[in-house]
Amino acid sequence: MMIYPYIPITPSIEIAEIQPCKHYISSTIEKSTTQIETFCSPLLKQGKAKIPGVSKVELSPIESEQNNPEIIDKNPSQTEENNDKSNILPVGINLGKRNVNESVLVRGFEDGKQAVNFDNWLLPFDDVISALNITATTLDDGQLELRSPGLVIRINPKELKTDPEIGLVISVADIKKILGVPTEFDIVKYAVVFNPPWLDFKNTRIPQQELPVVLDGLPKVNPPTFSFSSIGQSINISGNNNNTTTQGDLTTIGTLFGGSWYIRTNQPTLTDRNTWQINEAQYLRQTPTADYVVGSQPTFWQNQGSGQYWGVTTVQRFGYNPPQTSAGGFSPSQRMQSNQVGRTISGEAAPGTLVQLTQGLGDNVIAEVLVDSSGVYRFENIPTGGGGIGSFNNYRVRLYPNGQLTATPEIRDANYSTLPGQLSKGTSALIVSSGFGQENSQNSLIGNFQDWRGGVAYRLGVTEDLTVGTGVIYDESLLGLGELFYQPAGFPLQVAFSGLLGTEKGLEYNADVRFQPSRSLEFNFNSDRLSQRFRANWQAFRGVGFRASGDTRTSTLAAGINLSYNNRNLFAFASADIDTNNNLRWSLNSRMGKLQLNHYANEIASNSQLSYDFSNNFSSGNSLYLNYETSNNNNLASLSWRYRSNSRTRDGRNLFDFDLGYGMGSQGNGIIASASTAALPGLNLRLRYQGISTFSDSDSFRIELSPSFNLQPRLTPSDSRYESLRSEGGLLIQPFLDKNNNGRLDKNEQIYTEDVDLLLIVNNKPIKRFSADMTENKNGVLVKLPPDNYRLDLDPAGYPIDWKPTQSAYAVEVVAGGYTQVLVPFTPSYTVAGALTDAEGKPVGGAKVEAVLTDKGKKVMSVTNGAGVFFLENLQQGTYNLLINGKAAQPEKITIDANSQPIQEVKLNY
């Protein structure tokens, strides 16, 4: 509550008459007496207000006439004249019900009951924007940008007025019109009250910037130079009454010189090693700017020669980063394209509109612009992800009229797709490759190498719309390579072309053209040396779509329709196509409650399946299936029961899956059964028995067994996604209780994984953010990550009680092919507590007590309180010298070892 310097008021003087003087005195206490007298002279004259050092104030005739209510009441004409005038008034500023400024000087007039001509009042501009929490920024063109949580506008400062006594001012009318802030005057509180629409508005659309990852000064943890990380073996045993075969694949993965090595051995006859052949052997090192691959790999051109290509390839990128690598190993087409291509998104809107660009359905703002007098908004170099034809990057444009963020925005879609291989303007890629063709041969593990081939190609982003490539290749003959990727901004056309000139067939080429004039209409044209194909799709309206297609190789045209319906109780999707050869194809998928029907048919075969789910969840629980299929005058009907467990593995597979059924058909009848489990760590098992099929009545069986193991740091079961290590790596974090304080994980020391969710932070994010790629076991925490440098922090919230780490943060390098091992030793933390007394046994306060480790010189200090009590905390094992104010204490030393209690008491004499 404000306390103003005035004396009590008699009942004859109303609050509205004394309030201006109260505010003025409180706001001008450091101003001259003459200024205060000018405004408050009637009250001062009556003795209703006082100024220190002033005993009497004489009123001039003009002052008496303007300020004495009795004179005003007797002269109505004078009152009307004063209504057109304005005075300097000290008023408060309220933001809603909260006062944000106790007193500012404004130019206006009030009659004791209400504000007069309030829209014409002039308020100090700086005080207004401060009260409204508006930030003002002067732009290069001289305009003033005003930004608040709910407003973004620009004004010309020359349009603001200047008052000789107040300075730069803005009228109440402009506050309402330009700033969009409802404003009123409260005569009782004697304050101007602002009620901005954003008073309780929280702008969640402003993205929060991530903290930078700082690695400087941290201890570096390097990946192993060589490691044997994982091994997997798949075994397939199949057969019938007459024959049984056993086949397999052996896969090994590891790390070598900052990259990954991968070997896959095909085992046509598992029990005969002479039949084994190495199908893939590859060393791969991928960085943001360059790739190096040695061994088996795909070519970057359409392979002309026979056999698999084995060679050496490098990709050099200039100015761009590639997409995140996949588990399939090296892909030259993927590594030659950019993960982001800069595009321009533009449009028209009324001047003063705030336009924000968001991605997808989220609210995070990527960029924003305030539309100027041109009426055009433009967002340049907006990253669009690389992908195949038809892959979209959904951007949305929000338009806020007059910059009012609290208004309901107009939302427009700004969907852009990016061609595979398309590069941003000025970026480029160079690929060089050389190698031989590999032919498998009997009784040879690697096979024979022959027919040298190789080439070089260069790709350049010429403009934002156009990317071209060229190259020279030798593959049985000299070939010329040409590439073109074209996608004009603002026009829904995409063109991708790649051709080889000089082949035996003349020109080998692939051309893809896509045109999408609207979200509901799309045309695709594909062409190569063998045929030309087209496809058109039109979503006529909700639930109804039409399509047409053609293929010169089969000399057919086809037309089709699809229908869909979806509400809370019923989902249905049906489609049908017919071509010029009178081939009819159709399908139906529907679900109603626990009942589901799937059906498809073409000119050769048909299949119908009716299922009932007892748990209302077709992905788990118990289900009953009735199935009927036909093919080439054969048919088979079956009834089966299926159970799928609710529990799943990390990659989404059910831990248990059972099928049991009986089939009857044109070939006879019999039992059909299968079972699979992923419950055993590191082992996938699937069994199938079929006593009848559509084409045969002979018994058949199949057993699929796929064990996999991690070999780093020791032999442990692996998950089914171990092959992803071909192009990614990970962290093996091992927090452990280092009882002997030697920094090594000894056999008798425990790995601590109880509170890893609280303990571990990777790149400023809690470890639980990586839960989809994280595994905990007795060896520590495994986290799969793309190759890069990472920061690992330890949060004290997860420390084990009475233990502390020797380091609280690490810089860790991750490479593909394996895991970087990070040992995080926790040493016991001891506390020595006690009391310090003098020779007479009295406590000594304010003394400095130190414990100095004898062999390392580390020091821990405490200051005694008034009772002489001290605490020496976070002590490690060892012998400490005890000092008091720099001098030896009694006792002089204390020893802490593995047998010591976490808290020890000691009495010191001084």
C-alpha cells in the first residue's frame, strides 16, 4: 500500500479532489516546491496538504478560479471551457488488476468523477510499452518494431507526438487502435488501466533453444581402434516327408579405425563348410563431409557387368550433410543427396499481418515475418528433408491480423517435397569408385574377381530449383553419365532423370515426373528403356477417389475407384480396378467392433478372412480366424485360433505368438500350426507345421532359429537389431562402485544401474529420452547413437548414497560398428565430524579446520560454528593431515580405508 505525504481530509473534500495531489506529491518529491504548488495549491492553501519547509501558500486569482470547486460550480461556462483543456496529471498505470507503475505524468483532464476526452489523453510512450511488457527495436529502415508475448507490429516513430513537458507520447486512441489494447481510467484508483488481450496469454509457439553442447575441457573417451562387437547366426531347417534341408547365414560386425566392418557368410548347407561363401565383406567409414568404403557394395551407376561389385569408393560432400544412415550399409544414392534442401515459401497477406511458419501439426515456430507495404511474405532457405518422390515436408503458415498473436490465425498449408539427389544451391558432391566384379564358385569362400570397372561423377546444385550431375564410367565399355533433378519453386512439378550413354542398348535411362496441382489431384509418369508408365489419382471428395494407370509394356490401360468410411463403430475401405484386358481386381478391408473382414481377389487368386477378436485389440490377445482362399482351381478353407502376448520386445514384436487351426480343401485336410517367441534374450525362435495347403496334401515343417550376441565388453545376448551397427554405434556406460579407488572395474566391484534415469545425461538430455535405443543389463547401459561426439554428464540426483564420481562430465566419441566404453567410477564418500576445543575444554568457534591428503595434496576445509562443531565432507580413502588455522591439530592425522564407516567422529584440541 502506498503512503502519501498528506494530512487527513475533512469530509467536505471528496476523494476525487485530493487524489491528483496525492499522486503528484508522491511522484515529484524531488521536484521544486513551485511545481508542487502549481498543481496542489488549493489543498495547500486550505491546509489539507503540506510541503516540508512551506508554511503558507497564496493562491493567484487564476489558480483559485481553476481549482476551487465552488467557483467552478458557479460558472458552468467556465467548466465547458476547461473540458477542452488538458493538464499534466500524475496517475498510476495498472495492468489488469495489478499496479505496474505507481505514478507517471500524463496530459489529460478529469472532472472529479471521470476522465474527459479520454481518447485524447497523452501518455509517455516509454512508460506505456514498459507497462505492457513490449520490447521496442529500431530496424535498419528506421521503423520501430514492437514485440510482446501477444503482439508484433511495426510503427514509424515519426508518427508519434512529442509533448514539451512529458516527451515522446502516445494517445489513448492509438493505444487502442495500433496496439490493440483496451484502455480505461479508474477515478477511484486514479490510474490508467490496460487490459491487453495477452494478459493471461502464454505463447507456447515460440521454440525453446537447446543448450549448446560444450566439450572443451572435458576428459576425452575414445572408441576402440578395433573391436568385435556382435555376431548373429540364422538357421532355417525345413522339410517334408521325403527331404530335410538346413541353411543359414553368419553375420559378424565390429569397429576398425573409426569405421565399421561387416561380414556376412551364406551357408547353403549349414553342416558342410565347403559350401560356405562370403556374400558381403565391407569396411565403412562415414562422416558428415566424406565417406570411405572398401569391399562389397552397390555401384553408383546402373551395373552393366555380371557379378557383385567389390571395390573402393569415396564420396566427398561440399556444403551439405547427408541423411541419417540406415542399417543397410553403404548406399551411394543416399549419401549423394542432402538431408536438407533450402526452399523458398512465399505468399500474400495484408500489410501488418504477422506470418509464422510452423512444421507439421506442432506449434513450434521456425520463422516469422511481419508483412510490409508490399503485401508479400517470404521465407527463404527453409530446410526440406531429402526423400523419394512423394515424400513431403509439411509446413503450415499462420497469419495473425495486425500482429495480434491472441487472435485466431488463418492457417495455410505450405507443403513441399524434395527430390532424391536434389542439392541446395552452391552445394556439390564428388564420388570416385574403382573395383572388380565378383563371381561365386564352388568350394571357394570368396569366389573369383574379374572385369575391372569404375567411374567418377560430380553433382552440383545449380539453383534452388535445379541440380545437375555428370560423370564418366567404364563398365565393359566407356559410358557417359547424366543426371537432372528439377523442382521449380511455386510450381508443383518434379522431374528426376538419370541416363547412361554408350551401352549396348544405346541409352539406358530412368525418368520420373510428378505433377500435383492440388492436394487431391496427382499425376505420375515413369519411363525407362523397357516401358513407359503413368498413374493418376484424384480424391474427388471425402471418402471417394478415382485413379487411372497405363503401361506400354503390357499395352493396357486401367481405371479404378476407392471408397472409404470411418466413424466410431465402423471402418471400411474398398477398391476396384479393371483394365483393357478385362482383368478385374478388388479388395475390401473393414472393421466393426471386434469383427474384422479382409478380402482381395484378382484374375488368378482370391483370399477372404473373417476374424473375431476377444480382447478388442487385434495386435494382442485371443482371436478366432475363418479363412478361405482359391488359386488355379484349388481352394482351402481353414478355421484357426491365435494368441499374441501383450508383452513386447523393444522392437515391437510380441514375446509369444501361437496359431492353431484345421484346414479342408481340394487337396485334402489337415492341421496348420505355428509358434514363435522372442522371450529368450538374444534368441528368436519360430516353428511352423502345415499338414495341408492350397496346392498339396503333404506334410511340411519349418524351424527358424536366430541367436545373436554382443561380444563387447563380454559375451551377452543381443537384440534383433544388431545389424544396425553397420552404420551406427553407441555408448556402453558402466557406472560402478570403485571400492579400492583404483579407477578400474575389478571383478568384485558392482555396476550401479539403479537410478540411471536420474544419473545419466547425454547432450543435455536425460538418458530416458533415448529409451527406445537403450538397454540395461548387468554389464551397464547400452545406448545406440549415430556416429558423432557426445557429452555425458552425471546428475547428483542419481548418485548412490555415500558415493561420488571422480569425474562429473565426459566428452565421448561414438563410431559405427560398436560401443564406446565409458567407465564411471564412484568412490566412497566419507565425512569426518567433530568438535574443536581449547586447552580448557571450551568450544572454539570460527576456526578453520583442514584435512590434507598426504600423497596427493588434496584439501578439504570447514569452519567451526559457535559450538566448535565442524564437518569435513567428501573425503576419499587415504591418510589426511589435520590442521587448525594452518597448524597441526591434535590428533595430527586420520586414516580412512575400505573398512571405515561413512561418518567418523573426532575430537580436536587447539
